[in-house]
Amino acid sequence: MKKKAGVLAGAVVLVLAVAVIFLTINRRGVREYPQTMHVANDICRIRAGAGEEFAVVGLLAKGERVMVLERKAGKDGQTWYRLDTASLAEELELSGEEVYIRSDLLVLN
């Protein structure tokens, strides 16, 4: 009986250790904003709001660098990033407006 209790206690300790490691690694993935990211796809639409139901207000090309100000959940279930319009190409002329891009279209570095 003592052997089973010892095995059970060891399993509980192992599960707790894995949980702590997982939470620590996951916490490192949480980013503070603002942060600089790059466009991952060839051509990406930026929109007037956090969702595909909002108007397209511009396009970004692969490799362009943007400043992400915050993350927001859209009504469509997607995650969207609000961009700093000052970090966008000058020809877009979007100062003062809020613009968003779907999160899967940007990458770090």
C-alpha cells in the first residue's frame, strides 16, 4: 500500500512540475505592446476595424514592418492587431484612424 501511495505522490509532483514549466514557457510567449512585427504574406489587407466585415483601407506587402499597439478579438472569432498608423507607409495617409490586420498575417522578426 505504501508503494502505491509513493507512486501516486510522485505522479502528482511530476504533473505539478510539468504544469509549472508549461505556464512559465507560456508566460514568455505573452508580449507587451507596442511591438514591432513584419507582414508574413505577399499582400495583406488592413481594415477599418477588427473583423472582415470592416472596409479595407489599405494593403501591406510581405516584409513590411509595422508597430502593433494591441490585440483584439473580432466578432468573427479571429484575433486582430491594431496597428500604429505612423508605422505604415506614408502613401496610406491613415493618421488618426484605427486600422487592424488579422494576427496570422504578421510575424515577429
